[in-house]
Amino acid sequence: MISKKILVPVFSVVVSGAILLGGGFVLAHAQTPNTPFSGLAQAIASKFNLNEADVQSAISSYRQQQMINRQKMRLDRLVSEGKITSSQESAILQELATIKNQFNSSSLKGMTQTQRQQAFQNERNVITQWAQSQNPPINPAYVFPFGMGHKGGWNRTHLTPTP
């Protein structure tokens, strides 16, 4: 088990780097080759004499929790603006958790660009069908994290709430 004395400095380094270089981009690409932070987990592990897999796990967990927090804040704002109800917010959060399990991003690594695009389109179709099946229907753009689809966002015809 990693001690708290070590985790606090590790998280401080990760958070500082994320803030300085664009937050989500840095953490999302922390282990992608040819990026400024491709060796982040390895560097932190070496510096603090930690297991690299544990550091990568901590980075991934932190990134995932931050994404969940941002989604919740976005949905809270939609509730306060009257665009969705609090029960719809709960339903959206549940559906996002289900979709996350159904469409695992690690499975995309072995796919071609065309296969990834098809997987994203399948995910979009599942979300759209789910949103339209709700009573009352939910705007599908509200279900996607940050109100957007994958790479390029929603077609403008999807941005208006379904009657």
C-alpha cells in the first residue's frame, strides 16, 4: 500500500502539471507516446521510488474522478437553468456509468481509425436512443460529457430538445 506521505507529493506534481499545461489534455495523454508527458508516471515513480503501475493507476483514478465531478457540475447547471430535472440528472449519471462500462476506451487501442469511428457512432446511437426513450425525452447533447459528441460535437439538428 502506498503511504499518504508519498501520495500527497505525487498528486501535487500531477495536479501542478495538469494546471500548467491544460488540465484534461495532459492527464488524458500522460502515457501516450510522443507527448510532453509520455513518461510522467515513470518519472514520478523514479523520483519517489514507487511502482510505476501504482502511479499510473493513481493518475487514471484522479483523471476519472475529475471528469465525473465536471459532468456533475455541468448537469447541476442544467438543472438550475431548468433545462433538465434533478431526476433526469440522476438518470443521465446512471446512463453515463452504464455507457462507460459498455464502451470501454481501452478496447479502442487495437482498432483502426474506421473501426473507432464506428464504435463512436454506435455509442452516439445508443445515447440518442436512450435519451429519446425517456419520459419526457432528454436532449441527447445533455447526456454526452460536456454536451458534445466525440471529435466534432453534435450535428446542429440534435441540439434542440425533443418535444
